[in-house]
Amino acid sequence: MSPFELAAPSSIAEAIALLEEEGARPLSGGTALMLMMKAGVLRPPRLVSLRNLGLGKIETGGSLRIGAMTTLSALERSPEVRNGWPVIVRTLRRLSNVRVRNVATVGGALAHADPHMDLPPLLSALGARVKLVGKGGERTIPVEALYAGYLETTLRNELITHVEIPPLGKRGAAYLKCTTRSADDWPAVGVAVVLGDDTRIFVSAATDRPTRIAGEAAIAGLKIEGDLHGSAEYKKHLVRVYLRRAIDEARNAVH
Amino acid sequence: MKRATQSTETPQVGRSVPRLESWLKVSGRAEYVHNLRLPGMLYGKIFRSSVAHGRIKRLDVAAAQALAGVYRVVTSKEVREVIPDPYYGPAFHDQPILAIDKVRYVGEPVAVVLASDPHVAEEAVHLITAEYEELPAVYDEVEAVTSKAIVHEVLRPAGTFPDLKHLKDRKNTNVALEFRLRRGNPEKAFQDAHRVFEHRFSTQQVMHTPLEPLVSVAESTESSLTIHTASQSPSFVRIEIARLLGWPENKVRVRVPFLGGGFGAKLYIKLEALVSVLSLITKKPVKISLTMEEQFFTITKHASTFRIKSGVSKDGKITARECEVWWNGGAYADIGPRVTQKSGFTAPGPYDIEHVAVDSYALYTNLPPAGALRGFGIPQLVWAYEGHTDLMARELGIDPIEFRRRNLLREGRPQATGTVMKDAALEKVLERLETLMDWRTPLNRGTGTVKKGRGIAIGFKACVSPTTSLAAVNVNADGSCIVYCSTADMGQGSDTAMAQIAGEVLHMAAEAITVVHSDTDVTPYDMATLGSRSLFHMGNAVKLAAEDALNKLNVLRKELGLPADCPIPDIFKKKYGMQAGNVSGTGSYIPSYKSPDANGLTDNATPFWMVGASGVELEVDTETGKVGLTRLVNVADVGTPINPKIVETQISGAAIMQLGFTLHEKMVFDSQGQLRNASFAEYKIPGMLDLPASMVNEAVVAEQKSGPFGGKGVGESGTFGVSPAIANAIHDAVGVRLTSLPLNPESIWEKLK
């Protein structure tokens, strides 16, 4: 890993200013960033820690408002989340491992834009929105609008500060993933389903970003490429199987 | 340190003594080379080849050398100023310390940057550039036999080990060794057979993944060298470094503290020659610690192809067997020729077959080198012959356990080499597996998209021979005891086992005995900690040394007119007038051995046999091909367990490791020989969630009469049966046969659809 400067600002404005340097990267949990730096894929001269920005709170009042620096395990253990959005807790239990969940953050999990991650499709299906802050002000967009492609976001030198998830109510919801090597592998396929008047289905991992589909018929149109997890044909087949299973699980989900 | 002193009335052998080093490990005080820092030490980072086979046309290190903080950049040119002929290896002197003229695989070390800050060294590595004239490359072990791409133009045998003395000088071939065995008249037996079956199986290249990556430190004066290294073979390191430098052995000191796992990765020379020469060039201590990922480019397990053919009589007896095995050794032979030969002669499996032909080939290819990995090739062979056995039983309509029992080698019967089976509990292991699997009760077959199946497999291994172990036991004036041996404790619990053996002889609690770790200036010679040989060989040497010490104490008692039960401290007080002096016992052990003849036959191939069998119950998801193990039963013959708890964890650890090699792990190369998954995000070893819901690990009641207190090796036996048992169970569940590893869901789905 190449040497870097570590800054730890205490305001969002300061953080955004520090990120103006060429190649500077924000640091949240660091679980993905550090691997990329160790592999030499990223060689940032400066890391800007978001630790002191006061973004670690989980607030509920109908909808769920999560600070971007909330760790995945804080989310997993929150009684409010367990009561109102149990599908999130079920998903987190099989997201990587407890060591990663203890440091990885919700904002980081969204901003990394690796299509193999579990939260982007799930939060997209839940209709969540992210609040973004940049030099020019702030805006709020749906989670799925964050993604432009593999490891590519639509962020414009902005930081994710919060995620807001509307109430799930009694709607059935499920997220299922299929790993084709070890159980803690990146998935070959992820499918998130939230049933209701406007049923929301998102496919991930097999696609280069979380992709909304209307139903099984739309799978044929998905752009899926083969990789180390499986061939394109196999992954397309897995999407079909897991979509049916996710819908079944969502129907039978107990609140 | 908290160390309970147990009653000496308790027998030491057969007691589950908690590991002696547990306190040191859990309190973070166990010594590892990884933590070693010496004053003025430089860190080395390696620049590696980006092509699979090529001539080095240009190597530009100027920018790296110019980077602030870089002490020096070293290439093979500087290496040769210290060591003119810098090629090493246990079988052939084929591996250069840094690439000379040619590179032979992607990832081969070409240059090293030295700096007092490892991050600076790493940064500078990125500034080195190289140009290669690419040469045709070969990756497949079967193609390597006839390929025009030649990895080594010339081969020079090392001549170090007695079992590899027959290796020849060779030119313009990728075949490092062919092992041939002929017994009876296979050709005629095939003609006479009622049925003939032939199958082809293959295995993939995988890695050891020890928790502690390879690491070595060297410090030097003009005429002496100390190497601190995570090595399984300190004595070999000393001899090989002394040979390279043309120095006497006593000028090279090799120290090995604890190892964080080895599994065969840390054998022979890995980083030791490189840090030695770097320390001699710079006159400073030099340390190289590989990253986890660099290990993919250092040492791996052989990929293999195995063609197996059997003739069977009307009554279900196997009468003839033909085995052809190709071992993908990668760019440097390492210990591949031993794998080829030692595994080669057990390729026909643990069956009583009159007519046998074996051809086993060690091949060079342009892939990272392959060596020993927990089984020395045996798991690759069992994978094939036990899949083959199951397929035949199925075709013949005979129960798989019954078919095996009908053909199993019995005690006193000659194995393929002609060596008679002795203390090999094959029947007992199979019988115990049958009971533990509740084999006679039909299995619930599952419903809907979940189909259930079960399968078993049994394998055996001959311990490598002939090899030597020496040990010393020192009894101090207060009656306390120290054992000196060069066996590396890499997590297998050898310190505890050796203390138990010495304690059993001397009537002392194992917990009160100190075991000194390998230091070639202090501890006597040992061939290496490999192939499950240490408990038997070093155990015998420690036992002899302890008996020697005990005998000397008894002689002293007699000389001094003391009663036979006189406590040890009183002997020394009487002899020296105070608490002074000590008694040293020594022991050396080498079993008898006879080299195979031109037909691969010998009546003394090995000092002992290891037996391992596994049974699996699993579920297959017929829509996705995903496999879930519900039960894994592993049974082994380990002789008399010296430490039952350690035996159990060794069996389970080996089986879980093999589970990864069976279901998930595979080094994936592209058409240019580039490794596509050189990270642990893409190379998946099993985690807790991959373990079977239920697991049984058992050693049968047995005795190795020539072993110390009836014991023998256990480190590898748990690996033997796992892969074929799983494939056999998948076949049982869904009627699909896979013949290459790993058994991934897509390959099952492909056959199901």
C-alpha cells in the first residue's frame, strides 16, 4: 500500500473541501477501500475520514433515517429496524461476516457501487432515498439512481449523508442471494422483492448495477455476463429460480 | 506462566494433554518470524514477471533505485556476484534465486527492492519495468508431455535425498520424472476380465493458504549467516544455503520459532536463499514477508489428470488395473518428483490386485510451482480411484461398501510394489465407517427440489522413506527436562506430542517438559516436518533419547550406590555435591528401506501406512446444482493416539481443508497464464457456514507396532476420502457424475438440465 495522508475533518463542508485534492478518497469503514489500496488498484494521496461528522445515528418516526456512517452491525442490532423492517436484519445476518459488519458502514456499502453487494438492491426495492451533499448544496435521489455501472456512481463530488427508508408496513419483503463458491462469497445473483400495489423487484450481482424488473418475463432482457461465479446462461437461470423463491419468501414473510 | 504440573502417575501417552503452547498463543507471546524486527533491518519487496514464458530483454530499475528511501535494488546480476550458480531445489537444481535470462511463470521473482520502510520498497517496485521476448508456453500437464514449448532446456538433479537419487540429467523435455510400476501381466488380465472399466479424472491447482504467509529474515557477517524463517525444514535450509555459498554447515544457523500453519508450503527453500544473499550483499539484516496473495505465486498443489482402467472378474474381484497419472508441477520441480513417485506407487488404491501397471509423470509447465500439500498427491489419487471404484460398483450392481470390502488389501497381503501390508487397519476403518454412517438403513431421499444422497471413499498412503530424525533429551540437576528436536510446531501439536513421549519414558508430566524449537546450532538434524512423518520418526528419536537419558541416570544411581527409586535431584547432589550437572540422552531414527527396482517393485517401500476414509450425506438443490453437506464422517487409522484430542482436531482440520479443495477452491488461469483470482475475494476457502451440520472424526483402535508407543502420523489422513465421497454422494442423490474438481454448482446443473 502506498503512503497517504489521513484527514479527519469535523464538518461536512470541511470534508468536501479536503476531497477536492486530485485522487483524494473518502474513508468510512474502509473494508472495500483498504483491499483496493492493498491491491494497488487505488493509490490515493489523501484519505478523508468521515468518522467525526456526526453521521452515525438511526432515527425513526414513521420512516427510517440512517446516518451514512452507521455501521452495518448497529443497523442489524437496532430494535426499531428489527420491528419495522425485519428484511434488513435478515439480510445483514448473511452480509459478509461479523468482523466486516462491525466496521463497514451503510453509506460505504452504497457508495462503493460493487453490484455484488446486498444493501443496494434491498434498499432500492424498499424505495429508499439517499441524501447527497456537495459543494453546490444538497439533493435527494432514489438509491437505484446512485448507480451508473460497475463500481461507477452518479455522485458529483458529493457525500452520502443519510439514507431514508419509507415505512414497510405489513408488505412482504425478501432478499435472497445465491453464492456459487463458499457461503461468504460475493453472490452470483441477488434478488430483492417488496410486494404491494407497486411491487418492486431488483436484481443485482448478475447485472452491473441493481436493476429493476417488472417480473419473470423481464429476465430475458437483462444484460448478464459470465464471470468467475458462473456463465451468463447459468446466472440467468439462477435469477429465474431466485426470483420465484424470493417472491415465495416475501409472501410468507412474518413480521 | 500458568502451567499445571500433572501427576506423574497419569500415563502421559493416550492423555489429551492441552497443547503446551496454548497460553503463549492466546496471550500473544508466542514467537513468530512475522513479528521479528532487527536493528538496521531492510525490508524486501519483490518485482515479479508479468509473462508466463519469456526471455528478459531489458530490466530497468533506475527509477526505483532513485526513489527517496530506497536502499538498493537487486537483480540476478548482483545475486551471481555472491553465488555464481544460484539454482536450488530439493529434486532438481532448477530454480534461480531471482530469474536469470528467462522467466517461466507469471509471478516469478525478477528483482527485489530493499528499503528500511516496507511501503517505500513496495512503492518502488511499481517503478521497475521489464521487457520480455515472449516464448510459447504450456499450461496443461498432458500437453506438456509432447509440447514444443520447453520450460527448462537442461535439468540437473539435486542428488540430496536418498529416495530421489535416481533422477537423471535431462535435456529438452518437460518430463522431470516418469515413475513406472509393473506387476503381473496386466495385458493378459484385461483380456481375461469379465468386465473392463476406464475413466478419466482431473484435479485443479489450489493453494495452502496458511494463516501466516511465508516470511524469512537473514542476518550476516562476512563468514556467518543466521536465518530466522517460518520453515518446515530447517535442516534442509541449512544444508542447501551452505551448499549455495560453499560454506560449512556450522556457518549457517537456521532458527524456526512457531509457524502459523504450513501444510507443505514452507518446505525446502522458499525465501531463505533470497534473504541470505540480500543480507550478504547489503551487510544488513533483511526481511521478506509475503502478502497472502503473493503465496499464489510461490507454491501450490499439483493439478493432475488420472486415467484409470480396471478389469473385474465375474465374482466382483478386481483382477487388473492400469493407472496413468500426469502431475502439473508448474515451472519448478520443487518436490514434485517425490509426489510423482511416492504417490505413484499407491495409485492402484488400497486393493488387492494381482496385475498392475502404473505410469506417473512429473511435468513442467508455465504455471506457479507445485509441491507438497497435505497428502503429497494422495488426495488427487484417491479422488480418481474412489470415483472409479464407485462407478464400477454401480455398474456391477454391488453395494459400494461390499465391493470395496471384497477387494480390500488384507493384513499380510502384498501391495502393488510387493511390500506386505502391516499395521494398516483398512478393514477396520471401512467397517467403522459403515457403522457410523448407519449404512444398512436406507436413506430418506428428499422431496421436491431437494434430493439427498450419500457416499463413501477410502484411501491410504505410504509414509515417505527413508528419512532421518535425531533428538536429544536433557535432564537437569533439579530433575526437570528439555527436549531438543527440529520438528516444527506449525499448529499440529508436535511440541505437546514430543513432551508426552519423553514424559512417558521418564515418568514426568508432559506439562513440565520444555521443547526447544528448531535452531540448527542447537537442535539435531531432522529431515523435515512433512508427510505425517514426525510423530513416527521424531517420536521414535525422542523416545530413544529419553531412554538413553533414563539409562544414564540408572547407571549413575548404581555407580553412586543409590537405590533404584532415588529421586533425580538426589543423584546429582550426590555426584556433584550440589545442584549441578545434567544428563544428556540422544536418539537417532531411520527406518529400513529398499529402493524400487526397474519395475517399481520393492518389499520395503515404507515404514508405515496411513488409512483415511470419509462418508458424506448431502442435499442437492436440483434447480441450482447447489450442494449442502448434512453429515461428514471421517475415520482414520493413526495407530495408538498419543494425544486423542489433537488427533481428533487433526482429522477434522484435514477434512475441512479438503472440503474447500472439493467444493470451492481453484486457481483460475487465463490463456496467457495469468491468475484471474489472486485474491481472497475471488479465491474462496471454506468458512464456518460451509461446514457440515454434523461431523464425526474418529481414530479406530489400532497399533503401529514400530511406532513410538504404538503411534503414527495423522496430519493428512483426514484429507484422503473427502472429495470422492462427496462426488459419490452427489451421484447417489441426483445420478450425475462429476470427474473434475472443484464440484461447483454450475457443473452439476449443466448435467441435470
